[in-house]
Amino acid sequence: MITLPSIEVIFKQLAGTLIERSERGVAILIVRDDTDSSFDYKEYKNITAVEADRTKYTAANLQYIKDIFNFALNRVAIVRIDTAVDTISDALTALEANIKTGWITIADGATEDFATLASWIKSKELERKTYKAVTYKAAVTDCKHIVNFYNDNVTFVDARGQVTGEKYGPSLIGILASCNIRRGSTYFECANLTRVTEAADNEAAVADGKFILVNDVDKVKIALGINSMTTTDGINNTEDMKFIDTVEAMDLINDDISAVFKNEYLGKYKNNYDNQVLFISSINTYFKQLANDYILDNNYANKVDVDVEAQRLAWLGVGKLEAETWDDQTVKNNSFKRTVYLAGDIKILGSMENLKFTVNLA
């Protein structure tokens, strides 16, 4: 059967697979706002540009955008919809048409809004797209690309004082976009808050995939940098993948490798082993760069090569029975039709979060 070219990067516990580093650190805020209907999408690099556009937003939405810029990130995208006409689905359609990845939330989102966003994120995850969302008390999540915020109330340092938890969503996408692939978000200080209403049982909340803030003396901090995934299978969904920084690194690699294959290799090179080696060499060089930047473990091999067993099975599947006895190099030399079979073995670095320190006294 003839199908469209398939670009598939599968992660199986510390395995991944490409090259020019993707631009990360993007926060995407969906706002309902009728102040200026001349646009439905805008991007800002800094707070100065936001101030220049202050008349385009309600005071509340302007404050939410400013909340995001409390944290150092690459850029902020605003998706505007009409309050009475457009839906969150309309916003997500506009979003996908303009930007390929980023942290998304909805300003003053209602329960049904976050349910729509969560459902959309799950559908994009199946398409291997790397959008991530912050929802608020969404009922159905269990997804490595959804962070489900759960504190009832937060107290801002400014005149807003104590407000309900969903109003901290814009700040959270600012925080998570600023953490990016460089650091974990565990114990990140939420400097624009003075206090939060903690969960009744913080340990139980975290175990249930809820993203919570805690009071640490006179500061508010993120309890644990986790997403909402709770169901694991030990292969494609593992314990490591419950952590936001692990998924950020996975998504970086997914986006980079897929983009390079699509833009530089797909359709341009014949599928033989020599050309595959060029591609594999590029990936391994990329992995070295990630290891030098402490995204991958520089004490680990971090290699990709032809997936010998998958390629052997492909040949057996079309009746080439002699493939059963081929040695590994013979399998590699016999590329399969138009498909490149690769397998990676990498180790993504997590952040320091736990300390076990034993002191023996003489």
C-alpha cells in the first residue's frame, strides 16, 4: 500500500532519535477579548512590545500577559478569540496554523475550556506533535504533555491578593517555558506569589499526577516538576516520563530530528546504507552536542544505528526468508525499500531532586 512518507520518532525509555537545536521556551496564551478584533494571533519578545499594545487588551488579559513576562523566556504568543462567537477549538485551530510547539493555557479558563484543551493535547500527542498545556483541575488528563494545576487559591504579591487557582495558569506557562530544557521546575520559586492554599495531602496529590505549589517558609515553590501522566507501561510511558524536564528533552530531540529528516533527507537521497550512515553520523554528532550541554549524560554512549531487528522483520514480512540468517552487517547493507529503520540508546539527564546522605560517627 502506498502511503505518505512517515516520520516517526519513537521513545522507549531513554531512547530517542536529530540536528539543529529547536527554538524552545515559548508560552502560548489563549484570551477571550473583544477590545481589538483586528487580529487573532500575535507574538511578543519582551514586555516593552506588550506595553506598546496595551490598548488591544482588557486590563485583566494585559495583566496575564505581563505575568508570563515575569519569567525569562524566548517569546509569548497570544491567540485572541471573540467572547461571544469563537470557541476554544477555534483558538486551537489558529494556534496550530501559526506555531508548532509551546506551553499553552487559557486566561480565565472554565472547566469545559480546559477539558477541550486537554483533549486537543492528547490528539496532538498521537500525531507526535509536542505542544504542552497547563490545565486547571481537568477531570481527564493522564498525559505526559499536560500539567494539571490543582491549588485552590494563590495570593499574588500585588494588589490582586488572593485569587482562585486558575488565574495562575499564565504565570505557570511562563515558568515552564523559562525552565525549558535547561533546568527542572521542582522547587522553582514562584516569586510573584506570597502564599498558596496547599492541597489537603501533598504526597497524595503528586502521586495522582496533580501539579501543586507549596509554602516554603516565606516563599512559594513548585512541589515537584511533574506532568499528569499516571499510567505507565515500562516501555513507551515510563516513570521517568512523568517528569517535565525529561519530556522537554524528548520533545526537543523529536522536533529536531524530524525536522532535519523532513527538510534535508526526505526524497533527496536514495535509501541505501551509505546514505543512512550519513544521517546516522549527523544524529550522533547532535547527541554529542546535547551531552556537552548536559541535556544527555556525557558519561553515556548516546548512540543511534540501524535497527537491525526491525529491518530484518520487514524483509521477512515480505517473504524474503533468507533474511532470517543474515548477520547484522548484511541486514544493514540491505536497506528496506523506502523506509529508514533506526534505533537509539540515549540517557536523558534528570535534575537533582533527592538527597540520601549517610553520616557515620566515630
